[in-house]
Amino acid sequence: MAVPTVDKGQGTVPWQIILAIAGVVAILAAAALEVISLVYHSTSTVTKSGTVTTTITGPSPPPAALVTTCLGAGIVLLLVAAFFSRISKVAITGVGEIDLNAAATLAGKVAAKAGGDPVKAAALYKTAASRAAGLVSQRVPATARIASFAHVGWNTQSVLDDQTLQNIVDDAATAGNSRAPS
């Protein structure tokens, strides 16, 4: 049975505009820092008076790392704005992954299992989400991932595939039914 998920095609325009503006601002900040660095901080005056040479330099420029970080962040923000509605998974090497579709799929499966009862759906979702989070956290401890800088590729399969999510919802529903008063 196909489960409907959240439509990320609706309501994304404001986020895309915000991200695009932030990206442009970051790129302009990098350009301004570079111009300031070239114009105001690259001056030196050398005065020779007899045997004494005096050199007066301007204040130190902003670090090149700051300029590069602003430029890189701006480019990343513009790319995220451009592909905002298509991003469904974020994977960072050495840290882990965030699958943005898992919560929507879990909510759809819970809604199908609850049969339209919002109270039952809320309780079932709370239990199923807790079990799903436990499953993800058991995958690899965070300290081991960070210490080993384990590679997380762009095509990494999530531990929360459709069948696993369905099993979690079924188990949560079974556990909820066994605790329900008769």
C-alpha cells in the first residue's frame, strides 16, 4: 500500500527566497572583505632618513579563512535555495545523516494504521517515533563515527526503509493494544 508523504512542492518559495538572499549577502560580504583587504589593509609607507628606515603599515587585513568561509557559505546557500524542494537527505561525513522523508513516511503509516482516530494516531506516532529514533541511535554510536570519521556517502541507505518503518508501526500498535484497558 502506497503511503502519501508530505508534498515539499508547496510552501517552499519563501524558504528559497530567504536562502537565496542569505547566500547573496554572504557572497557580498566575502567580496566586501576582499575589497577592504586590498584597498585599506595593503598600504605601507617606507621613510628613509639617514641610516634609519621607518616602515608604517596599515592595520592587518581580515583573515583569508573568513573571506573563504563567507564565499563558500554563500555558494552553498544559493545551491540549497536552488534545489530546496529536491533535498530529501543530508549526509555529513564523520557525523551522520538526516533523512527528511522518514518522519513523513512514518506519519503516513501511523495515519493508515490509526484509521482516522487522531488520539490513537498521536499516541501511536509518539511510540513509533521513539522506537525509530532508538533504532537510528543504535546504528553506530556517535563517538565512534566521529572518532573514525566514518564515510557517509550520498547514496547511503537509511536504516529506516519502508519495511522497517511498517514493522515499527505494527509493533507500536500491538504494544498499544496490549496496554489498552478492556
